[in-house]
Amino acid sequence: MKRLYARGKLSPNRDGARDKIIQIVFLIPALTIFIVFFLYPVSTSVMYSFTDWNGISRESNFIWFDNYIEFFSNSTIFRTLPTTLYYAVLNMTVLTFGGFFVALALNRRSRFTPVLRLTFFIPMLVSGLIVGFVFREIYAPVLNEDNMGIINRLLTMVGLSGLRGNLLGNVNTAMIVVVLTGAWVQLGTTSMIYLAGMQIIPRELYETAEIDGAGYWRQVYHITWKMIVPSLSINMILLLVNSLKSYEMIFYLTQGGPGTATKVVNMSVMEFSVSAYKVGLGCAMSIIVALFIFVLVTVINVLLRRRERGIRE
Amino acid sequence: MKTNVLRVLALLMSVLLLTVFISACSPSESANPPANENNSADTPDTADPGEDTGDQGGEVPPGKPLEGTEIEIMHSFAESHPVFQEIATKFEQETGIKVNVYESAVATHYTELNERIQTNNVPEIFSVWPGNSVDPYIDSNALAVLTGEPWVERLGFAGAQESVYNGETYIAPFNTSFLTFAYNEEVFARNNLSAPENYAEFVNILETLKNDPEISFPITLTDNYPLMITSILTASFIYQFEPDFDEKVASGEKRFDSPEVYEMYKKVAIDWAEAGYINVDTAPSTTRMGRELMELLDGKTGLIAMGSYDLNVINEMNTENVSLLMIPIPSETNHGALIAAAGNAFAVSGFAEGAEKEAALLFLDYLMNPENNNLICKSMNSLSTFDDVSVDMPDIIKNLEKYRDNPSHGWIVWPPEVQNNLTLLTDVMRLPAGEKEEALKATLAQLHDIWMGTIQ
């Protein structure tokens, strides 16, 4: 090697430069995808958010921050924010704990475990629209004794006719039902992330705890729960982002109703961008939501990192 | 050596990928619309209206007809696509103008149209839905003025009202859509009932049906309940007494929550539920038309609120042993009217010029002649917008034609924000009896504010 350098055929500098070129060349496809499918749309959205573009016209006017001001001054839009947060909090709570307990069950060794893991993961592969369509039939209200959804039919069969109702049409139950349906879809992913965290916990810790007299639930809390904090962080961030971005499943289940009980902010974005031909406003709304997600994720990330560090120390 | 070959291959692949991405993402001004199996044979090869199109573009040479000119019509009516193709073929034989018929998907029709406007690839004629959605196209100069075209003066009430924007005709409505009620004749006969002549008779029918042990509820409603029911009944009452309701609200002369309007909403949103005419539990529901329609076909309900679009659902179901008839919406003092509006319309591109524009106007006139309009409306199970066109329709809607001249249509042009927020009325319906009235007043006031907000 030294001889080659000495002959000037291959110098460390030339080799390094060539490596860099190769690295850049290999980066080009990914970079192109990033620019074309992410950077360009995002920068275009930012640009449109300062205009009154209606989505049709070939021209638009620069209107500074008018769209951003409208977001905070329009009560129809602003009302969707608490609903969105409510949905996000419910969704995160259900899935954080639900996913954890499912992962605990799947972490046990049994010959059915692979099948069960697959079963929990399959809903994630189904389109949100299909989920909405199927579950709307499952939750269908009682039109008469021959015509009702599966849930109401089951309640009738077990003699609980008094509990029958219109789950998606009731202000008090609609959001809960929407969250539970979303949880059915996301439970697989959440539990798989937990499961990955659980499987790297050394068995010795459990054995030691058992010798010390710790029961199952004490082991779960003091070992499993605390050792999967990195998985918890990932899950919480993913759940938060997914919750705040939710649209198609909720739209198909309730169309934001009854009233505005399940109307999340992305429905308003679509409503203004598509139905009201205010693409500029729609873009401004999307950007505000994205910034909101960014801030929340940053805060949660910092808090979780601190917790992770505390546990490690 | 091997490594170098791999590096060169990698480099080539990267360049190739980059080229593919760049070419795929750059807008192509002469791009054709996506062809599908149904219309691949007539996929248009549309020229950019802004480009020089040789002997087909620019001014029509004097003395030379439009023969050889090629235009495109873009529509989203799957059931009528063969009819449009047939008409286009006949037109080409008679005039020598080639019309490419392109069918877009109904859900993405406007998206595709907007994209084609942005990329200078607009079809010369395209379908639009009358109402609020037309305004932004006019504001964007995407629609040509059609005032003075020969078919304009033949338009009936709904068509004439809804083709005009800012004093000019911009769209050519060719069929009438409507919202009204259908009833099960067998259920009515069993209860010695006949079609109601006014609102009092209508309520009497509901009261009678309520006592029929074989049915669950007298009336069933399609999804988006509050939107439908307020549109169907309340608007019928509003426009019987206030034909210019929209203008008055917009100008601030009338409030949306005025006492008269409140009374009308109260009848439907509170009184009907209290009287047991409708199932409150299913009222704010998202169940689809099919489920409610099965109720009607099975004789478990007497009436259903439905629109002309829903006729297609009925056609797809087995209705051989069930006789259904549609009736107009009863108003306070008479048979009432159809909540009718121009259902679908065509517009000529505001960017079309020269021979293409002339050919487009000629073809539009051809589409609107009684013979072709009849064919189109029949393919859609729909009434015509022209008084001189009587469509050979199924019995279920045939009797509605006589109400076409006196439609009550205003709600169609309510601001979309108001229409979307009519769902707020579901909250009112589900409240305890004592709280409904106050909540209704508050909701109507909120809807008024939303309406006013759209004007500012």
C-alpha cells in the first residue's frame, strides 16, 4: 500500500476525495426523493400560506399573515384544536398502556406467540378508510330488531338491550369509539416496539428479583416498565404525531360528528382547502399544526430523555 | 477492477434515477390526462390552448367551417359516458368536429380539472356542479361567458336561476337534482293513506304510521341527517315565504336565527323527535343510504327522505316487489315544491380561443338540444332543466316533473361553511327535552355568525 502511495498512483488525499464523490453519488437518489417529495412540497406550502390562492387560479395575491391570523380568529377552526388534543391524549393513553400489556402477553414463550404477534400486527396493514367503513357497520345503530350493527346485536343477545345505542351518533361516546377503533389499528405497532425493548432486558434481572421475592407485577413495574423507557419514548412520539395527523379513519367513521364532537384539525384543513377553495388558509393551517407537533414532540423528547438519563443513573 | 465496475454501475444508476425523478416531477405542458380502460380509445390528444395549434388554432378562416377542429369534453358521469360518446360521434358526423370524451373520477374531478388548469391543459368543455363551487372558477377566469347562447332562453326556473353569476351566464345546467320523499305504496295502502297535499296532511300521515305496529318509525332519513332534513323541509318552508332568503341574510336584512326560521327548524329538529316520528337515536347517524332504504323496502318504515342521486341506489337493489313513489315536499299551504336545483352543468373553458372555442360552443349547443338533453337526463334518471324536455323516466319520479317549474332551491347556494356546520343541529336533537329550544336558538345564532363571517 505504501508503495502505491509512493508511486503517486494512489494517494490518501485522492482516495479520500474519490470516496467523498462516491458517497455523494450514493446520496443523490435519497436526496432527490427528499427534495422532490418533502422539501419542495413543504416550501411550496409555506409559500402558499402567505397567499390567497384558491387552488384554481393561475395567480394569487401575497397577503402576509392574514391566513395565520384567520386560523386563530376563526372560531370554527379554533374549536377543532381542543378536540384534536383530546383525541391525541386519549389515543396516547389507551395505546401507551394497552400496547404495553399486549407486549407483556406476547413476550411470553408459547407456540401460539408468532401467530398472535401477526394477528396484532395485521390491522396496521389495513387502510384507514377500510377500517372506517368496516367499523361503521359494526357500530351501526338500531333501526329495528332486524336491522342493527354487530355491537348492538351482541348486547341484545346477552340480554343488555338497555345499553344499546348509537355509539357513533352520541356526543358522549363518539370520541371514545373512534379512539378504540384507532387503537385496534395501532396496537400492533405499539406493542411490537415495546416487545423489541422487552426482549433485550437481561433474564438475570428477573431471576435475581425472583430470588429476592419480587412477585410478577413487581417485576413488571420495577424491571420491565423501567427498562423499556427508550421504547416508551419512541412510542409516545410516534403516537403523538399520528394522533395529531389523524384524518381518514375519523372522517370515514363520523365525518367529524355528531355536531363537531370528533372534528379534528385536519378535517378543517380539508374543509377549507377543498370545499371552501381557501388553499392558502389550508396551507397555513397545516404549517401551524406541523409546528405545533414539532414543539410538542421536542418537549416530550426532552422530558423523556431526562427520565431515561435518571433511570440509567 | 471489480470494485471499479460496481462504482461505475452505481454512478450510472444514480444518474438514471435522478433523470427519472426529474422528468417525472417536472410539469409537462402537453401531458395528456390519464387514460383508463373505458376511454383509452378516445383519450384526448389535447393541444395547449395557449400554443399555436397550426391550422386548427387561432381565427377560423373565413368560409371554412370548423371541420377538422378537435376539442375535448371532460365529465364525471360514469353512467352517462356511453351517451356522451354517442352524441360526440353524431356531432362529428354532422360537423366534422372531433370531440374527445374523457371521463374523470367523480371524487377527483375538480382536483384533476384544477391540475389541468395549472398546467395549461384545460379541456374545452368540462362538467361542474352548480352552486358555490362555481364562483372560484369564475374568479379565476376559468369559465367563458355563455350569455346569449341559444339554449339559455329555454332554461326552466332552476336552471335559469343557477346558471347566472354576477349578471352573466357562465354554466349550462342540463339536469335537475332534487331532494324529497319517497314512500312505500304498500305501507300507505295498508293504512288508507295517500300522498299528502300540504304539511298538515303530511303530519297526519306520520301520526297514522306511528300507530302501525308493523313499522319501526314513520320516517327514515339518510345519512348526514341534520343536513338532509333541514335542507329538505325547512328550506321548503323558508323559500315558500322568502324566495330571496339568501340575499336578505347576506345583506344583513334578515337574520338566520329570526323567529320564523326558528319556528321552521323547531318543527323538524324538536317536534318530530318529541312526537316519535323519527328515531332520535339513529338521527345523527352516519349509516349509509342502503341501510335506511332497506327499511323502506321491507315495509318497516313508510317514508324516506332522499335525493335524486339515491335513485341510483334504488336501481341497484331488488325493488321488483316493492312499489315506491316520490312526492314533492309539502309546504304550509300547498303541495309544496321540489328542493330542486340545477344538478349538473357544463362550462366552456375561459382559456379556450379561436376555433376550439367556437367548436366548444357549438357542441354545447348540440348537447343542450331537446333530443340529446333527453338522452343525457334519461341516462341519469333525472329531470331536465328545460321546460320543453320531458324525459322518459321511471314511474317513481315521473310525477315529480309537474313540480319542476316551481322549485324551492335556495339552500344550495348557502355558504359551504354554513352547510357544513348544519351538523351542529345534531347536538340540539340529542339534548333533554327542556334544553332543546334554547340550544336551537343558540345554534341558529351561531350559524348566522358563520354566514356573516364568510361574507367578511
